[in-house]
Amino acid sequence: MRAILCLSLLVLASACGGDGPPPADLVDAAKAHVERATAVTHLTRGALEALGLLPVYTCGEPRRTFLSTAASGVRAEHACVTASIEPVDAVTDAVVLTFQGPGCELHGLRFAGRAIFAYRGGEDLMEVEADLRGLTVDGQALPATVGYGTCGDETRVWTKLEGELPGHAGYTVRVDARLASRSGVPLLGGSTLILDGTGALTGPEGGSSLTFTALHYEPGEFLPKQGTAVLETADGHRVEAGFQPTLWRLGKVEVTVDAYEPVTVPILR
């Protein structure tokens, strides 16, 4: 009977989190990992918000007609943004957006600097790529390119980041991310962005891999409303951040380290 009781307690302990609460040093380290991961995903979100400042190309419309209308629309909607069209070659035109910072706020983010959008193709297939490396978002450099392809089988929206992680000295980041598709909802220009992606963070302690899934961002918010981010750290730990509607407005995240019980930690911007 005693053996059965002990076995039952062991099974119950495993179901409730196995290793119990994590040690304080692991919590502190995990919190730092999650803060850096959150900075990465916020940077990614900022890049895609910048891409959404211009409308998605309308298939079947002449390229330069579309760009003239799009540039005029940006200037009319945002007084702090100037837009000019520069022909590149027979199949490519560039739209240059210049943001008159530091108080140029769009979608709850502050933009300054300039971005160059290259439109390549025509009425049946359009590839768009924006170089954002001359741009800052919320005062931080944006080492990113973003883009989309449309008028083919589907519209896909992507971003690539590679460079120093702003606000975290000694850390560099590399990310490949995309916008998740939602039936009946435009990928760009909506009120919510949903991000999926993978990447790597490198710092004094080595390299960590990063995977984020279904991160829901609301306008003007730093933390995602929901979704998960998982880091496989250089010292062999698995850190999972669970963003939840009940916690995000409080600036808190549920963090799970390895097989320990989840803990809730504050994440500062």
C-alpha cells in the first residue's frame, strides 16, 4: 500500500510540473532571455508596420498609376511623412518615404529617417522589397528588409533582420519572420499583426535560437497580446514565454524553464 501511495504521489508531482518552482538564478536568467526575445519580436513588428504604411499593390493596375495614388495617400494621411517616386529601370520603381521625427507617430510607433520601397514587376506579378536600414522605430535603429509578393497564387509577407539588437549592448540578432494569414482579414493595414518566425540571438554567453509562433500585436502595445516565444539557450536551457490576454496589459509574461513550474515575471520595455 505504501509503495502504491508513493507511486501515486510521484505521478501527481509529475503532472503538476515535475521539478517544482525554478531556482531564483534560473528565473533571473530566463527573464533576461525573454526581455531580449521580446525586443527582437517588437523590432520585427515595427518593420512590418513600416511595410504596411503603403497599401498592398492592386493587381491589374499599372505600376506607376498605383504608386502615384499610394504616395499621395501617404502624404495626405500622415503630415510628418513625405513620399517621392524614383524610376529605377523599365520594370522597377522606388518609393522613398521620409519621416520627419522625432514626433512622427504611426500605428502607435514613432518613426524617423527614411525607407526605400522597390516595386518590381507589373499587373500579373509584383514583388515589393523595402530597405528599412535608414529608419528608426521608437528611437531604435531598424536593421531590416521587408517585402511581399502578390498577384501570383498568394500574397506572402516577410521580414529579415540582421544586426545589433537596439537597447541590448553586445547582442546581435538574425530573424526570418512572416505574417500569419487570416481568412478575410488583410495582411497589412489591419489593427492586429500576427507573427511567426525563427532566428538567433548572439551575445557574451554565446548563441541562442529563437522561435516565435502566433504573436498577436495590438497597435501601440510593446508586448504581444498572445502567442509563444521559445529560446534554446547557449547553456542548454529551454525557456518558453507564454503571452496571455490576462497578463499583457500588466506587462507580465508566463515563463517556463525546462521542466520547472511556470512563473509569472514582469517584462520592462
